Amino acid sequence: MNCLLRAERISKFYNSNASNVVKSTSISINKGEIHVIEGKSGSGKSTLLSMLGGIEPPSQGSVFYKNKSLYILPETEQAKIRGNSFGFVFQAFHLIPEFTVRENIELPLHFLNVQNNELRTEEIARELDIYSHLDKYPNYLSGGEQQRVAIARAIITSPEIIFADEPTGNLDQKTTEKMMDVLINLSTMKDVALVIVTHEQKLIRIPHYLYTMHDGVLKENGEHV
Ligand SMILES: Nc1ncnc2c1ncn2[C@@H]1O[C@H](COP(=O)(O)OP(=O)(O)O)[C@@H](O)[C@H]1O
Ligand SMILES: [Mg+2]
């Protein structure tokens, strides 16, 4: 199998919860595919995303990145994969207020020890329409602009897969549409795979896989256009 990311019967158990917050789940994600997960608050969506994204080891089961079992790799290898190949966008943007927009965008590069490429930062900022804000502090930007900074930060490393956890949760309708367009463009133009937790599934007008999460059980609803 030539899969980018594959989870095999992963589940998550916390001592404080009576049952598994994520029950045995398997999923395969290939290059450029869009996977959308819907579900009520508390159903286990963020936990599942964290396990897929290399952030939270499952209690049982395995996650394979290009056929390598992610969580049994040495921590330095795992960090390299998270840093180079995965991008994360969260509902709370997690921007650092003391850093300028430019510094926030370039932050992941410092962890990777790669040469800073100013031109690439500016190219991405132009694409996302935040170029004129590069030297400002995030608090001076609107919610939509801040979320685009968070997306810029997620793609500065050219990831193969982006995990987005309710990325439009705090945004108005127009900004939400724009945000989804940005993510979908990345997927179609650059073959980036997307795993999105969102209720904005109707805004995705190209084929994608749709799932519903209910009490820790992921159910596939088939491929939607
Ligand atoms: N670190 C943790 N310790 C204990 N319980 C947790 C932890 N993280 C999440 N949970 C519980 O797991 C369940 C699913 O949470 P979550 O994955 O955040 O759901 P969702 O993202 O769908 O709202 C919730 O009941 C939550 O309280
Ligand atoms: Mg959540």
C-alpha cells in the first residue's frame, strides 16, 4: 500500500473517562485527498486528529506515515515528520502576540533548522492576502486575517498533509468561505492532503470523504461532491 497516512484500529482511553473517547478507528489518507469529519462537541474529533497528527499516541493501534509506524520511531524522527510533513491549523489560532506576523509565520522553520527564505514567506503572504500585515503584531489583525496567518504558518514548511481542527469556528460566513477556498486550493494545486474537522462541508465543492463522529465512533458517509 502506498498510503501517505494510515491509522489501523486506533483508540484512545483516559482513566478519567468510563469508555474510550475514540473507539477502534481505521482510516487511510492519500496525497491530495480531502477528508472532512463532522460531529458534536465531545465526540472525540480533536483526539482523533491529534492521534493522526503525531501529537497524541493512541492507547491501542498504530498510525503509519508512509508505512512507518509513527509512534515507535525515536522522538527525534517523529518531530522531524511532524515538522516537515505535517501542518496544523487550530480554531484558536495560537499565534504568539509578541511576535510579528512574519515571525509567527516563520516560527516552524526555526525548529527545523532550515535556511530562512524571506521570498517564500512573502509569496505565501501575498497568496493569502496578508502581505501588508507582515510587520504588524497579530492582535492588530481581524479574526480572518489571524487565521490566514495561522494557515501561512502551517504551510511555510510545504507539508504533505494539513490537519485543521474547526479552522473556521470563530469566523463570519464570508471569511469562512475564503478560508475554505485557501485550504482547497492548496489541496488541488499542491496535492496537499487535508483532514478537516468542520461543519462547513457544504463549502467544499470538489470530491471529498465525509465522516461523522459520534461517541468516539467514526462512520464514513462515503465520497461527496
Ligand atoms: N487529556 C484528556 N484527559 C481526559 N479526557 C479527555 C482528554 N482530552 C479529551 N478528553 C475527553 O475526550 C472526549 C472527546 O474530546 P475531544 O476529542 O476534544 O472531542 P471533540 O473535539 O469532538 O469536541 C471528551 O469527553 C473529553 O472530555
Ligand atoms: Mg474539538
